[in-house]
Amino acid sequence: MRFLANTPSKRLLFVLGAFVFGVALGPWVPFSSLMWVFVSIGFLSFFWFLIGVRGSFLGLIILCVTLGLLRFVVSDPVFSSRQTMVVQSESDVVFSGVIEGEVEEKWRNFRWTVTDLEQEGIKKYGKILVSVPYSAPDLLHGDKVELKCRLRKAEPIGDFRYDQQLAARKIIALCSYPRILSFEQGSFSIKRSIFALKEFMLFRMRQALPEPNTSFVFGLLFGGAGLISPDISIDFSRTGLSHILAASGYNVSLFTFVLLGILLKTPLGRRWSFWIVVASLGMYVVLAGGTPAVVRATLMALVVLLAFGVRRKPSLPNLIMLSLAILLCITPRLFWYDIGFQLSFVATAGLVLFADWFMEKCAFLPKTLGIREALAGSLAATFATLPIILWHFGELSIIAPIANLIVLPIIPITMVFTGSWLPVALLYPPLAALINLPVWAFSWGILVVTDLLSSPTFASLKIPHARVFAVVSLMFIIVIIIKKYHRKEMAQTLVQPKV
Amino acid sequence: MIKRIRQIVVVGIISALLWLAWSLWTGFFVGSDELVVWNFDIGQGSAALLKTPDGQIVLFDGGPDARLLSKVGSVLPSWQRDVDLVLASHPDTDHIAGFVPLSKAYKVNTFADPGLFEVIPLENSLLQGFLEQKTEIKSLQAGDILNVGGVEIKVLSPSNTEKLSSDTNTRSLVILVTYKETSLLFMGDASTETEKRLVKEGIEPVDVLVVGHHGSISASSTEFLEATKPKWAVISAGRDNNFGHPHPVVLERLKAISTKILRTDQMSDILLKTNGKNIEINPHPLPF
């Protein structure tokens, strides 16, 4: 063990990795006497470490695995002091709660996440995802509602574990088109004001720009593909471009990587470029509503920024592992049950680990408008996420590199045009409608290119035995990472001066 | 600096070219003497947009969801943000839900329906959207005639008695659109009961029939089709819909009178252009 962890930096990596491993083990270790065996061994190991006997580092590692395991276990509803609500009801049930987070506008309805549940005066555990028609009252984060509806459990959709994805967000049941018995406006909060502002921005943009352009540029700026029609979503998915519309680490990290690449080429210098990107990320968190997904995405983008934006690079594996440990400490169920998180995190790690290599391979491309960064970044992220995509979706976008090459360089320009047009749309939509040409033209161009590229049948292929390929590609990636760092270490050893 | 200026110029030229391409693409329907009608592929529902020769925009039904906005956005120039007349055939979700987002995005000058919007919440919210933007609200019934930009819109249904029916389909708005020598009949979800009355009242042959109730067997009776003898029939239905629309019997009836059938579930959006004498009607799938 000491041989493997022969520097403080490596020891930190092992400690963090052990915690992550513990969280990952969570679902496979039943909460029983076996768990107490783990806990006992963990704390014995800690004592072992404290008294500093030989091999005590192993004790610390076991303790970290145990802590990870415990963190996962205490996130289970069983540990909540509240009772769990009946999640499947034959007849309508009445419950009250508070709308949490953003009201999601979907193609056919709105969705509320209702938390602080109460049934017959008793507080209940979890949250309920409620679909309401367009005719529902215009409510916001913090508003209290009393609803009557038949609850149902989320079910897996094919191989996709929709139920577990929702469970990771503590959503225990679904409710469609309830009877709204009463609602009460919530009190002022910053979060509520941000969501109201976002809703107002969308409203004003819609008055000045046609659809689907509005939904597209809104998704581009603030994340969220819910407003996009299912047909267009499929086009984006088939061309491997869905990431540009998601509040994901993939999107924000890639944007950070491309923006930083462009700024570093200007006379602004490294320091100013770094702080401009930090300020952009800060603004993004506020305007995108500061949801957990947005904060996670921004944290990952900071990893990219530290990896490429500072001269003295921190240890990248440590940085990635630290961010993962922090995120899992906050929400342990993300690891296995949230595909969005998996893709986000792995795409960021891929960018940090492989973007340089892909940049070298893309040297034939011009650097104008960040074209090289865009393609290299996209390839690095796609390469790293390959096992996850194959495992969960069994489908692979063949056209993704070309689509990304064409579309990604236009994204920052589209964002800049939209960003400068937005204040006019907020102040006076009729004027904004007259000057919407650049925003309209670029967004329309991207939508049409995506539509055209998704048309060929070979754009996206269904892979037979995709899960086998997923495992093989994962092993391939692990081997590459190990080889890459082994080579780096060897190079460092060779250049070390003799004492 | 020169490089930067060059980049901005290139970006400007690309935008202008895209704009020009789009203007040319939509240009065939701007400032001509043609009446243009789009029957949108809106899923299981119904929505049509009419552009009169003098450029006024009329919508007949809004489909089941926000897809209407993409369809309207795809056929109108990007700067056009108003609709002159919105007609809602009857208060069923698959015909009017799309008007809720429309009322927030476009300025609607006049909204007209058979005067039935009083009970169901969707209509309340729909009307609220129109009231907020001070839209003129009209209630229509058989015998009313609207003249919009050189095109006559005659209301054939509901009659006074049909308005009292408990069945929303029976209360559906039926309109006859006439431009010079050509005529188009939009049936909404009207049933055979309404058709019987129209045949009794001596309805005349039409060029195009937008088939009632998505081609359901509850509409398009043999007598009615023989009386209207449409040259073309447009059926608005969703792909693989759960209702089995259009019904095979209805398709057979249309074939029996040699009517050419155009279906949105098979051909996507359908574009009709007429100069008042000749009609050109073809599938014309919109990108979004």
C-alpha cells in the first residue's frame, strides 16, 4: 500500500477514492449485521492508524470505505424521522406540500416538485413529481399547494431506471393532473425571485422570437431541454448534441474549455481570462436558477478551469476525485442512479484527462472561433462517456464528431448574440422582434443542421450487445489512464536530478 | 483587430444570407394574390393556418400542445408577432391547448369561438391569456360571415339548437372558406348529426374538405360526402394514434367518390395554395 501511495498527493487520492468506493458499494451491502461488521472493522482500523503501527495507512483506507458506506446508508428513507407516504393509491389521496425548485415547462404540461409533504396533518418523507396542465395557476418555488390525486410509483422505462433516477432526487411518487384544492403564495426568497426572473425572461423572449428558436436559445443559455419538442430532442440526441441544451457538467465544462481557449488567445492574458470565466460561471449559476444540477455542473467546470486556466496545474486526479467525493457526500445516490450526473462527471473528467491529447490530434484544424478546442473537447468528453452511453442507451451517434465540429464553434457566437439581444427583449419585445435577425439566423442554422444531420439512418446506430461493449470500452479507458500516468511518472523520475 | 473586424463582417454576411434564404423560402406566400393554407402535422389534434392574399393571418384550431408555436414560427417571418384572427372550433384539448402558449407569445387581434367557453378550466386560462392582451372576443354561430383580407369565412355550424347540446363535438364550429371560385370546408369535430342538417340545408360541393373529427366514423357520412363532393380531403390525425383515426370506412367512402386523400399522419404538413381559380395542394413537411 505504501509503495502505491508513496507521496502525500497519492495518499490523498487513495483516501478520497476509498470514500467514493464506499459510497459506490452502498447498494450492494444490505443494511444488516454485515454493515456493523464493516463499521467495526472501519473504526478498529482508525485506531490502528492513530497508534501508528506498520500498515496503518491501510486502516485509514478501510475507515474511509466504511464512512462512504455509512453515508450511503443514512441517505435511505428508513433513516428519516418522517413516515413514507403511500406511493401507490387505488383512489385519490389528499396531500399538501411546497413547490421546490424550478417549475419545469414541458411540451404538454408543467411539472412541479412538491416537497415538505403533509398528509392528514402528519409530515411525510420525500417529494412528489406533479404534472399539471397549462391551465394550472402560475405558481413558483415556495408556493404552498393542496392537491388531490391518485399517486403512482415511477416505473423503469425499458432498461432505463427512471424510478431510481427519481429516487436519487428523493422523489417517491408521481401525480398527474391533480385537482388543485388550494394554493397559497410563498414568502419572498432570493431563489423564488431568480425563478420569477427566469420565467419573465422566457415570456419576453417568446414575444420577440419565434419557436423553436426561443426554446433553443433559452436552453442554450440557462440549460433545460424540456421546452424543446420531442422531435427536436431526438434530433439532438441522434447527433450527439443533447449536451448543449443540458445544465450539465458536459455543457458547462465544454463551454468553459472553449471560452477559456478563445480568451487565452486574446491580449487579455491568463489572469484576466481566468477571472472572466469565473465571473461568467457565477452569472450562470444565478441565472440558471442555482439548482443542484447547475451547482454540480459549475463545480465541474471549475475543475476544468483549474486544469487549463492556471499556470501551476494542481494534481488533476486529486481534483477530480475531490469534486466527486464532495458531490457524493452531499447526494450519495447520484453515483448509481442519476445518469445525468454520471454523464456530467465523466465528461468533465474526460475533458481534463484527454483534451490535450485530442488537441494534438486535431492540429490540422484552425484555431479560429475555438474550432479546435470545440472538437477536441467534444471528442474527449464523448470518448470518456462512451461506456455510460452504451450501457444505458445501447445506441451510439456516429455523426456526433461531425455534428459537434459544425455546431460547437457557432455556439459561443449564438450565445453572445442572444446575450446582447436579451436586454432589448426584456425592455421592449416589439423592438427586439425587429432586430432578432442574428439570434434567429444562428439558432435556426443550428436547428436545421441538426435536423439534416440526424436524418440519415446511420446517424445513430443501435449497438448489439451494447453492455459488453460498454465494459470493454471502460476497461480500455482505464488502461489508457493508467498508462498515461505511468508514462508521466516515468518521465518525472528520469528528469529528477541525482542527489 | 483587423482579423476581428473581418470575423464580424463574415458573421454579418452569413446572417444576412440565412435571412435572405429564409425570406425567399417564405416569400412565396408573402404579398401575392394567393390564399395559402397550412394544415399542420400537429399530432393527434388539428390546427390550420390561413394567410389571406393581403397578408392577414387566421388560425383555425391550435392542436394539443405547444407544437403550434413551432409550426407558426416556421411559416411566418421571424419579426411577425401578431395573428389577426384565431378561431377555436370547440373546447377539446386536442383543438385548443396550443392556443394557451400562443396567447402568451403572439398578439392576437380577434378570438372567435362558438361561445362555449364557460366551464372547463383550460378555456378559462385560454380566455384569460387573450383578455390580458385585450383581444377582441367574438361568439359565432351558423349564418355569421367574416371577411378577412378578401377571403370570406362563413359559419355553418353550430346552429342555435346545436349550441345547447351537451356533446362538445356537436357544438363544433364548421366554417366554409371561399376565395373567388375556390372553397374549403373545415369541419372541426362536427358529427353526422350536423352533417345531416347541412345536407338538408343544401350544402354545395367544395374543392377541399378538412375532414371532420380526424376521420372518425362519427363523421363523414356517405350522404354528406356525396353532397360536398370534395376534390381533395385533408385528414389531420396523429401517427399511430390510439383512436384508430382515420377510420378505414371513412377512407373507403372518400375513395368511392374519387377524392384525393392527404393525411398529416403519413405526409406531415400539407400546404395548399390557390389564386381563387386553381388549387395546388401538396405535402410540405416543415423542419420543426
